[in-house]
Amino acid sequence: MCCGCCCGVLRSIKRFPKPASLVSSAFVAALDVETCEGCGTCELRCQMEAIYLDNGTATLDLDRCIGCGLCVTTCPTGSLSLVRKPEAEQPYVPKDLTENYIQMGRARGMMSPIQMAGMFVRSRVDRWLAGA
């Protein structure tokens, strides 16, 4: 993962009040408050400012957590982990860029189904020709 001050993508996402709603992640951080020593390492490491210390213990703001796992890798007590979100909360992730563009066009209402099908076919033909 990159850092929230140098990476334009993370910097942009960080500006939103609920970054978690913008990121397609199947995971979210989970905290075991019983083992947390309140060292603050996770607070410093989190790029989305989703973790803060409150009364000597880390506290998670799940609206800001994008499920990157940076806090998990630096927690000296192992109090943080990544857990899979419930199936209903996991966003659909397109299998490739073509499907992503088709999905975006459909969501914006910019393309008719025939135009989307044509774009899909052209993409497949272009890939086939590039490999030939």
C-alpha cells in the first residue's frame, strides 16, 4: 500500500467522510480490545485515520477503514486482524477493465445495451488480434 500523503488515490479517498463506502474491499479491520496496549502504532500507520486512541485503547472507525491491513501488519500485540465482511456488504468487483467500463456506462445511463455489447465485442476482438 502507498501512503496517504504521497499517493493521489489515497489522498483523494481520505478526504471523504466515509472512505469505506468508496473502496471495493471485502475486508475490514477488527480489534481485540482485551490485548490492545494502546501503543498508538496502528494510529500512526493507518492512512485513512480510521484508528484513534481513546482512554489508552485503540478505537476503530469502520466508516473510514478501507480494509488495507496496514494496521494489522504493524500491531506489536496482534490485537488487530482483517475479517471478511458479510457477503451482503461485499461490493461486486468486475473481473476485468472491460467489464468495469461497461458497468460504469450502465450506471451512468450513457450507453444503450447495444452499445455496451458492441464495446464488449470490440474489446474481445482487439485482444484476440493482439495475441495473434
